[in-house]
Amino acid sequence: MGWLQQSRRILVASVLILILTITTACSGGAVAQVDRTTNQPAVGRDVAYGELERGNTPTGESFGNWVIQASKGLISDAYVRDNNKLGVVISSQVPPNEVRSLAKSLVEGFHRNFPKQDLTVLIFAPDKQRILTVQYDVQTNQLQYS
């Protein structure tokens, strides 16, 4: 039984990586850099969680929407801030031991669309509690998990 579960988890991670890679590669650079002068969303007591934007720039919002669609239900929400910070809320379908590989895939896709800058990916549990932060340093091409 353990072997079957391990195989299933590896398959899920591989499929997600494949989907993110293919979709990013096939986008043909459709996500372009745009002016960052967009107003920050007003997040306060009067704004419901579901009313928040996927990004505070048009490019970021487009990428956040793409992440949701490409994940096939593994990611329930995503947002991009300042074209260098991606936050995602994973669904309960993601096994705990696959979170790190999912985060690495997200960093790779995020870097393809927002190159030449340091990036941060925040992974949140379904209850919106942060469970992992990954920082990508563009100069060293290294990931740091915390």
C-alpha cells in the first residue's frame, strides 16, 4: 500500500510540473511587463476575501488567473504583488510531502514570466495559514525555503 501511495504522490507532482511547464512554454510570452503604477487594492474590514484581486498589476492578475486554471484544482487561490511576490492557497488535495515540489514548480513558472528579479512564493494551507515561503535569488539562481 505504501508503494502505491508513493507512486500516486510522485505522479501528482509530475503532472503538475508538466502542466505548469507546458502551459508556461506555450504561452509564447503572452504575459508582458507593464507599467507598475496601478493602485494598490484597498484591503480593510469592508473588503471580503473573495473580492481581492489576483494581482495588483494587469500582468500579475493575468498570471494569478493562469496559475489557478493550470493547477487543475490543486491551487484554490493565487495573487501576485508587484510582479515579484506570488501567494497561493493550496487545496486539501495536495499531500503535505508534495508542497515543496509544488512550490519549486511555481517558482520556475513565475521566473519564466517575471525574469531578471528576485522572487518570493508564499504557500498557504486551505485555512489560509502560511506553511512555506520560497525565495529565489536571480543572481545565484538559488532557492531558499523557510
